[in-house]
Amino acid sequence: MKKGRSNFVVTLEKRRWLSQDTYEVTFNKPEDFFFRSGQHVIFHMGGEERDYTIVSPENDSCLVFLVKEMKGGVVSKQLAGIPIGTELKMTGPGGYLVERPTQKQRVLVATGTGIAPFCSMIASGMNAAFLLYGVRNQESLHYNSLFEGTALHYIKCLSVEACMKNSSTCYDGHVTGFIKDILPVGQYEFYLCGKWDMIKDVTHVIDTRFPDANIYSEGFY
């Protein structure tokens, strides 16, 4: 167990498939469990451990997680199949991708299931000037109803499927390209979550175009 974290036992209450390989799991929220939006927990299953970021807002009565079933992924496969009512050991919370006070405009950048922390942040009341959500196709876009109308500019960045013609809220390409070529000049604070390769590439672009920007990130492989 990592220092400063506590152990809990939680019960699976619901599972909801969002696409062919991505689903939500909902667990009860222990009375003595407190977290900040953007933090994650560790699930312990079959001798394996896996970090998952909390999707639900801070004041919600349950804990919701976004999971992609990975090929060869032990925990993601088990979470996809265990019966409702199963109890699991959970350790947490942890992580430092949390809201910080700022006078700058916030830009949230996510790819894939890296959207999870921003769901919790926005549902908990965080203000963002831009939310860039990078996925392959429309099917992989989750939580549109939450983001539309909350982030000032919610931009869907599609790397494979083409955007509808003349769409002002969709970008043909990766989040890196939008930040490099489209994002207006400004004073920004960036929050990045997704695969480490994306974070590395985006950080390089930010350092070049917006050298005075603050960057906070959390990645996975």
C-alpha cells in the first residue's frame, strides 16, 4: 500500500457499457472516503493492482469509474465480468491532478479514458475555457451531455473518423495538432491526462507556443 492511503472494501452496484470495449462501473462510496476531483484509487483483484480515476463528482453518493477492457488486461477483464454485488478491496485516494487556483484560462486535454478526471472536475464545478477530447471516432466520445455547455469550448478531436463538414466543435486530427495550429494565443493553465506519449508531445508543443503556461499532467501506458 502506498504511504498516506487507506484501505476500503466496496461493493459493485452497477455496470454500464458505453461502447464495445469501454464501460462504467459504479461502487458504493464508504462514509469515511473523501477525495478531490482528479484523484484515483487502486483496485486489488486476483493478485493484481490497477489505478482508476474517479469519474463521479466529489459530493456524489457513489464512486463511478471509466474502464477500457484491454487485451491481456487482467483487472479490466475481471471488472467487466464479476457479478453485481461483488466486494473488492480498494486503496486510496491518491494523485495530484487536482484543481488549482489560477487567474489563467484552463485548458483540459484528454485522450481515451483520460477523460475521467475531467468528468469529476467539471461535474464538481470547475470552470474551463477549453476541453479537448481526443479519440479515434464518434463512438469513443463519452459524456458529451456533461461537457456540452459547461466547458466554454468543447472540441472533439477525431484522429480516424472525419468530422462533419463545417463543424465548429470538431477537429480532424490529434489534440496536439489543435494546440499547435488552432488554440488562440492566451495565458493558459493546462491539465493533461492520457497516454504518456500524448503528454510528452503536447508538453513539447505547449513549451514552444505557450512558454509561460502551467502544466499539470497524469499519464498511463
